[in-house]
Amino acid sequence: MDKYPPNSIDEISQADWEKTPESVRQLLVKLIGRIEQLEGQYEALRQENQLLKEQLKQNSKNSSKPPSQDFSKGFKAKEKKGKSKKKVGAQPGHEGHERELYGPESCQSIQEHYPDTCVACGARLRGQAQGEAYRVQIVEIPNVKPEVSEHRFHVRQCECCGAYSRAWDEGIINGSGYGERVTAHVAVLSGQYRQSHRMVQELLHELFGVKISVGSINRLRQESSDALRQGVEEAHQYVQAQENVHLDETSFAQGNGDGKNPQGRKGWLWVMVTPLVSYFAVFLGRSQAVCQQLLGEGFKGIVNSDRFSGYNALAIEGRQLCWAHLKRDFTRIAERTGVAGELGKALLEQQKLLFEHWYRVRDGTLTRNEFVSIVAPIRQRVHTLLSEGAGYAIAKDEKTPLAKTVRTCQQLLKVEPALWTFVTTVGIEPTNNAAERELRPAVLWRKNSFGSQSEAGSLFVSRMLTVVTTLRAQNRPVLDYLVEACRAARQGQPAPSLLPIDTTTP
């Protein structure tokens, strides 16, 4: 113990150490080692505490959590505002919306009402009515009864041999027993309105007087799904040929009811969105291979997406990162302490300035060329800030908020050109909100049903979402399309197209 110990207390000099008794030296070495051990434990706990505090602060503005979770335990609700002095209802200057009236062809009866006496003097009124009548329509739903067609297959005996023969029609006898409209209603209630089998059964009986078993509902769902296959595949090919596609994904469990997911792999529901046609698909994976399969080998357009690594296989010039996601990343950094917080606040300032000018481009008060010139210094400032954040010194396995900030900046620098594609390319949005909006019904479906139990169930979900989302974008009725698709499938005809009319006409 004569050797001067390394990492000793600073106040102990070499001379004092040599004068220290051996027993005290041993105790000091043990104490110094213990202090070092405790300091290491303290640093690990401090880092863990910082990470836990950051997780508690997560909300819809700094993470991917939905707004519905903002006021759960651990979050403070917004302060209530004082009572507004404005009157309830529409405010001055608000453009009113009157009830839309049906056309005369929809009216089963029209009753004319004429005034008999003058409201001013009480004299009896005669003659023709002046001007246009004030129209009031009363809408009623008639009692609906199912149309039942009964087929009776009789038996006759042969006079020659005495054998009995019964009339037979394979399609009628072994068919579903329900018409195209019943099948379409099952698909609409199950898909568009996300009702359970039992609820669909009750609704059909309550609204239309149709008696049907839960098993038959499942068979009709499968029939409608098969009828949609061709139209959905055509929609997928259409989306793959577009110049700009919004891509996103969300988890969607798929069980092993059919034996096709024995490993219990996690399912993911993907969506590809264009202005008039969208395509959904469920895969047992979330990878670059799935992304490539969705887009196809010949895809040459630009993809709007978040920073998920599955999109990293795409060419950087063919990507636009979502600034809504970036804003949440910057907000999370800004809420940290020290240099990370200052860096995040500076990035948020540039993001705010960028979108102030972008909104002017959208409303036509700023030209594209002017926008490009204005964004140039903003882009340079963002690059400088990201480079500064990426340059902070951290340990390889460090998990502090600062370390997370550094890695975020490093990752953004790798895909930096994809932040600015929308600046120079007309028609590209700076966010991926279009895909996120279309995924919301799918998320609600997942919460209600907890996913699907088989591959067939996942196909029904993805095909119905494709049909409903696409037809809504084109202002086309979903029920009418489903009736046509089921009728075409039963007659062996091509499925009706989901594509916009101008793309299907010669």
C-alpha cells in the first residue's frame, strides 16, 4: 500500500499519503472505490430519472400519442377560459347553411297552401299567388319489409321406370340464400360502420326485418370481400403509377385462426393515399421489403412519410419527410434542459417561420420563386442547428436526453434533402397528414375489434377501407358500388372500377 493510489481524493497529496498509517490507507482506498461505485450508480439513476420524466411529459404535441391521451394521469389539463361574451350560435358574418331540399321527383305528394285573409286588414284574398312559394319538406322513412322469393322444387315419378326425380338448381339451392343488396348491407355495416357480427344481425332485423344468423353474416362478408378483389387490385396499380403518394402504417393484430400466423407475428395496416384513390393492405411485418412491395419496382414518384427506417431504401430525392412529425421532434427537444432545450427552441422558431411563408404560397399571396428564395436562409439555419446538435460529445451507449437529441440530429442530417422537396416541387405537401387522416378509421376499427382473427379477416378490412376511402374521395355512394360488385361477381362479370371516371374512359 506504499504506492500512491490512483483516483484518490484531490486534497490528499503525495507527501500526506506517505505519512498516512497503513490501516488508514486501506480504509481510504476502500472508501474511494465505494464512492466511485456510488457515483456510477447515481449517474445511471440520474439518466434513468431524466428519461422517465421525459416519458411523463409525452403528449400529442411532442410524440405520436393521440390527443385523447393528453389528459390522462400525469398530464395537466388546459386552464379553463373565461366565459365568452359572444352569443351562442353563428357569429356575424358567418355564411349560413340551409337544409338541402329534395327535388320534385323525390316527393310522393305536394300540397299547395294559399293565404285566405290579409295579415294587414283581414280582407279575404283572391287571385293568383305572387312570387315563389316558401317550401317546407317533411321527410319520413317508410316501413321496410324484405322481398322474399320462394323457390319450390317438386318431385315427379317416371311413368316408364317408376323412379322419382326432383327439380334442381345448384345456384339457388346451394347459394347464400340472400340477394346482392343484403350482402352489400352486411359489408357496409361491418366495414364502413365497423359493427360486430352480432350488431349487424340485430340491425338487419330491426331496420329491414331480415332474419340472418351470425354464421351467414360471416359468409356474406367473405363473399363481398371476394367481389372487391379485382377492383382493389386495380386501385393498387393506379396508386403505384402516381407521381406523389402518401405512405403510413399502424399496428393491426392478425390472429392465427386459419393457421397462417403460427408464430404470432405482429400485423401492420399500411395505407397509400392519393387525392382520388387510396389503397390499404395488412402485412405481417413492417420493413423495407413491405414498403417496396407496396410501391412496386417501377415506382418513380415522390413519397410523403415519417422517418421510419422502412422508407430508407427509397431514393432521397424521391422522399418528403413530414414536418408535422418534425415539429413534434423539435418540441420534445425544446422541453429538455440545457443546450438541448435551447437547440429545440431554435429549431421550432425556424419551423414556425417556414410555415408562415408556406401558408402564403397556398393562399396565393407568395409566388413559388419568392418562396424558394425566402426558404434558403431558413434551410441553412436548420442545417447549422442540426450540425451543432449532432456534434455534442456523448458516450456510445449513453441514454440521456442530450444523447437522444444528438442521435435525432444525426439521423436528420442523413436524410436532410428530404426535408425540403416540397419547396421546389409543385404539388408536394410538407406533411403526411393525408395518410394519417385516412388511417384514423382504421385505428377505430382496431380498437373496436382488436384486429382480425385470420388472413381473410385482414383482407376484408383492407379491401373495405380501400373502397370506402376511395369512393368518399370521389363522392360516390358506397352501398351502390357494393351492390354492383356483388352482382357482377355472381354473374361472372368484371368488377366495377374504383378509378376516377376520366381514367377509365377511352
